[in-house]
Amino acid sequence: MKNLLISRNSLVVLLWLQFIPLVIFPLESFSPSSQEWWLPIVLTVLAMIGVFQVLVRKSDQPWPWYLMSFSQGFNLISRLMMVMPHATMNEAGTQVFNAPYVILSVISMALSVFYLWYAELPEVRMGMLRK
């Protein structure tokens, strides 16, 4: 299993797929009246810069990896901070559990934890240096 995760093709696919946990939000979160629409955009741009440096420019510097890890870590922290205020919503004067938001947040946090662990593996960084 570990050999599959550190093969060159898997590295490229997993680095591109790291944008998924950054943008998993219910659609109403992306409305202009919401204050949470800008965070996934900023984190995705930061992660894209890191992926561009690693995959396209083939940078051997550590800062693109730190930028990607920062994006995933900040996603994790912001989701933890936002899950409680969004766990319930008001429908017809009654507080109901906001299952889609909580489920998407838990999935996003789990994926961010995976990418934080994955990006710190020395085999992953060394695998990107191989031609």
C-alpha cells in the first residue's frame, strides 16, 4: 500500500486532489452574503501555488510543501471553529441539526489530516525529486 502512495503517478494525482477538502462546503456557503466564501478560495490559491512549484517548476525547496501544509492545516482549524456555529440552523423557528454541513466538515477535516500526514512523508518529497 505504501509503495502505491509513493509512486510518481500517485504523487501527482494526490497533489492535484488535495484541493477537494479545501472547497467542500454546502453551496449556500459560496453566496456573496456569506462571510465564508473567501476562505476556500484563498486556501486553494495557496495550495495551487505550492503544487505549481512542485509539479511544474520541479522546485526542490521546502517552502511549497509548507505552503500546501499551511493550507490544509488552516482548513482544519477553520473547520473546527466553524462547525459548532453551523451545526444547527433555524427552520420555521425551530433549531434543526445541519447534517450536510457537519458531514462535509468531518470529511474535509479527515482529508486535510490525511494530506498533512502525507505531505510530511520523506518518501513523498523524495519521490517528487525523482525524474
